[in-house]
Amino acid sequence: MKTGIKVGDIMTRNFVSAKPDTNLIDCAKEMVKKRVGSLVVKDGQKLAGVLTERDILWAMIKKPKAELENVKAKDIATRKIVAVKPSADVYEALQKMKKQKYRRLPVVFKGNVVGLLTINDILRIQPELFETASEIMQIREESDKIRRMHVSKGAGKAMDEGMCEECGNYDLVSKIDGRLLCEPCRDAM
């Protein structure tokens, strides 16, 4: 379902960013100061990752307190990034967000980061997509529940719910090479 609205028309152009070598504490301070939930990690104009509140919380829990000042944005930012072009239709971007379970997508043109698209940007312009988005989320949630039931019953590996150490999503995880990984991250290895 095309909306006729392009990502470039509604994206946030003045997004908050950080350099890959910015330390975790400075990133957190910048997010609080600017009242944002994420930072785009840029190396020059190139996209190097996305750092979210969840990434910072993960690092604070997993890393010893003494090491937190030495943790850099590039160390904990999500590097497996899905981006969208400014010429893409908003509905296409929403589908990418739902598939990846992301609330924001970097907007990239000719390899350079030019903006950030969030669910709020979409719903502010196209509120009727909320119903579509919630229907998609409901169907996905139910299918995920069914998948988890089948996996936990028939799996030979010990699985439990928890936080994936690769992507930070809460899902069914199993221990692979000493790390807790969700199914999509295990499959990507």
C-alpha cells in the first residue's frame, strides 16, 4: 500500500549523532541533553551504527563500573543496520521497521547519512498507518508466540527467554559459544 509520501519529506534532518570514538558516558549525557532515545553513529558522513538507550543499559549491566568510561560508541552500537533511502515510500519504511522490530531507521543517500526516520515521524504525518502498524504488530506477536512454543517444545538445545547479547532484543535465547543469542542472530552467524 503506497502512501505517496517519501521518507525524505518527513525524516528528521537535524538528528543527534556521535563519532565512533565518543565514550559511553558522553553519549548518554548527549541523549539526556537532547531528549532523544538514540544517536546515529557517524564516521565522517558515513553510517557507522545506531546507539540506543537499550544499548547503553546493556553495557551498564554487562560491563564492570570501572570500564564504563573506556567503552566507546562503536563498541556497543548496533552495526547490523537496516537503512532506508529518502526516495522510499513511508509505507515501505514502516514495513522494514516492523520486520526488523526497529523504531527508527537511518536515512542514507549515496552512502551518506542524511536523516533519521522514526515511528513518530510517520504517525505525525500519516496517523491512519497506526492501525495498519498495530495490526501487523498483533499478527507478528501471535506468530512469534506460536514459534516460541514450537521451538521450546521440539528443540534439542536448552532455550529460555532473555536478552540477546548480539542485538539486544528480548526473545527466546540459547547459549552458543558462551553467548546468549536469539534465533535470528544464531542464523546470521
